[in-house]
Amino acid sequence: MDEDGLPLVYDKAQIQKYWDKQGGALQRRWGEFLSLSVPFLTKVATLAITGGSAELSKNDRALAKDARIIIEKLGPTYIKAGQMMSVRPDVLPQAALDELAVLQDSVKAFETSVAIDTIESELGGPLAEFFDEISETPVAAASLAQVYRAKLKGKDEYVAVKVQRPKILDTVSKDLYVLRRAAEVYQGLIERFAPQQRTDYVGLLNEWAVGFYTELDFLNEAANQQKLRDLLMQEEVKDIYVPEVKHELCTRRILVTEWMDGVKLSDCPPEEIRELVGIGQECFLVQLLQVGFFHSDPHPGNLMKLNDPSKGKLALLDFGLVASIQQEDMDTMVSSIIHLANKDYPSLVDDFINLKILPTDCDRAKVVPLMDKALSPYVKGGGAKNSTAGGFQAMTQDLLTVLNDIPFSIPPYFALLGRAVVTLEGIALLGNPDYRLVMEAYPFVARKLLREDRPEAQRALQEVLYAST
């Protein structure tokens, strides 16, 4: 618990117990959510019913602006979700992307005097005891914290000081209650009108909530950053740099790391994005398929083109949200990429069963043709991509559409995996509209298997070398 009695680890029962004693605060937040979202959704539904897609398209800019204003009013939790969607040109129309992009820079900073009070309180002494200088205003303001540039006491070394927003735990805990309640309503609708879908949407929300809540503990973020820094150095991943952590200055509300000079990847010209995304992709695939510990939030602000080439070309920032994958699941993911690229759908069904997406008793005779129909437009034999519009997100949506009558579920940890994949692919699409992460992963998988001598890897390598396609 924190000093006010709120849990520091996500526990929905304890959070609700705390807020039940606060005089209806949860109900007021639920009411705010409904009062802002329901009129907007009603307006969208009315336009869709009366004029269809043409009417929605005609009003897209006005609707996008309304949605962005609502997100800003709802606060940090929703702003973070909007920022994630702002790099999805294959999911949202351009008008929506333009408005959501505003969220990347529209988060208002809190007073520097409050930030300094937090730093001194957390570190247990006056600011001058730790830093020779600090910027008068934040260099960046995000939904959960803001960052200052400072010079370490007695050293010619600059650092980034990340300071948590005041009372952010209160806000996020209430928002997660609201979103869980909305997920329960949605789950009830699905169970009534689409019972064949066995996905536990409340479970998915809870998985995301655990990760999001964990982001509020900067000691956890410091440990994540150190672990991934060590792993990437161990794997000798080229051109990627993870800043050093100053552990002696980190607390639950303060994170101090090496200062990085550079430019947001999404602000680079398309030709630079194309070059740098390849580096980022290699780094992400190492995390996902090799070390089993991956950065789950690679949004544009967390990928930086470095000014200092001696450090590398691309810096990876912000390690509040990470996830771990077991070796068994990594092996199955590798197999699924091979089977997808080779259009070996009977084997892909086995992969989906092992990943607990499909039940063991699924009707294979029915599922295999449906997979062929949904996935073949996205792949050609041997793993080459074609020009079908849409990437991982579109492919997933098509697959879910054709499997609508088949019992399936989405495992909770896939929520974080999917978030990372669609975000990274969304940035890549800014530089290359034909980019497809799943197919781009195929050469990486082949190289990985050539280097490994585990039986599972050798079996998968045989499939790569001797696939009929």
C-alpha cells in the first residue's frame, strides 16, 4: 500500500475496497466516462444508420476532433491509449490519425516546483545535494510523468530525471475500475450474442491493467531497463542503445537515467524510418523470439534516432511496460511464423492449439480451409509478402472474422504482444506502406535456427529448408 492506503500492485478487489470508502468516487468516475463517451457513440451510430460509411467519411474530421477532446478530458489513462493508436494508418482513417497525433505533444506539464518537491521528498534531501543544475521546465511531458534534463552533482554528466505526476495512482486506479466495468458489459454482450467466442475480455483487460499499474513503479522500470540493457549487450544486438540507469537515484516516483540526444523516430524522413525500422525490428525479434523478454510499448516517443553515432543508431526508451515469454511459447511462435509463411495451415492449427488460441478438440476439417481463406492473401510461398493492404492488425481481424463460428480465445499475454507488434508495425508503415512485420520476421527466424542446436530448433529448421513451397 502507498501512504494513502492504495495498493501498489494491481489488485482489483483491494482497489475497489479502498475507493468504496471514499464516498462514491468510483461511481462519479463511471458517470464521467458515460457522460462523455455515450453521446459521442450515439452520434457515430446515428450517422452510420442514416447515411452509412459515406456519411461517416463526410464527418470524419469533426468526429476525430470530438474523440480527441473526449480523450483529453478523460485524462492520462485514455491519453496513453490514444497515443498508441496514433501510429496505426492501417486501422484508422487519416483524420483520426491527425487528431490522435496531437495527443503525443498535448499533455500539459505540471508545475516544476511540484516536481522539485517530489524529487527532494523521494531522495530525502535538497535538490543541490544530487544535481548541479536542472532544466527550469520539463523537456517532455507524458501522461504518467514528465522529464527534466539535469547535471549530476560534481560530474560532467547529464541525466534524464523522470518525475511521476502527483496523485497519478489515484487517477489510474479509478480509470482501471471504469474500464473493467466496461469490459464486463462487453463480455456479457459477447456471451449473449457470440457465444462461440471464448475470449475472456475481462481477463485481457486485467492483464493490461496489471502491466499499466506496474508502470507507476519506477523501481520496477529501472530493473526492466537494466535487464534488457544486459540482455541486448549479451546478444550483441547492433546499432541499438539502452541508456544506463542511475540506480542510486531511483525511487518509486523518480527514475534517473543517462541523457540521450536525438530525434523521435516518427519525426524522421521516410527514407530514414525505413533504414532504422530494420534495426528496431531486429532488436524486437531478438526480444520476442530469442531472450523472451520484450518491450511492450515501442511507441514513437520511445524510439529515438541518436545524434551520437558512437552510442549506436537507435535508442530504446521507457521500460515501464514489458512482458516475459516462456521458451516453449517462443518455440511455438517461431513455428507459427514458418508455417504461416509456407502456408502450412494444418501445422499452424497445431501451433494455435499449443498457444491456447484454439481448443484441442477444434474441427480441423473446418478450421484449415478458413485459415487458408483468411491468411493466404497476406503471404506467398516461401515467406515473400505481397501488396495486400493492411499488416498484422488487418490480418488478425480477417482471421477473427472467418473464425467467428469456431470456438477460440485470445490468451491474456497476447494483449501485450499484440500491442507491441501493431505499434512497431505502425511506425514502420510511416516509412514504407508495404511493410509487414510477420513476413519480415521470416529471414530472422531462419538465421536464428541456423545458430541453434536444440532439437526444437533443428526440427523447425528442417521445415524451413524442406518446405514443399
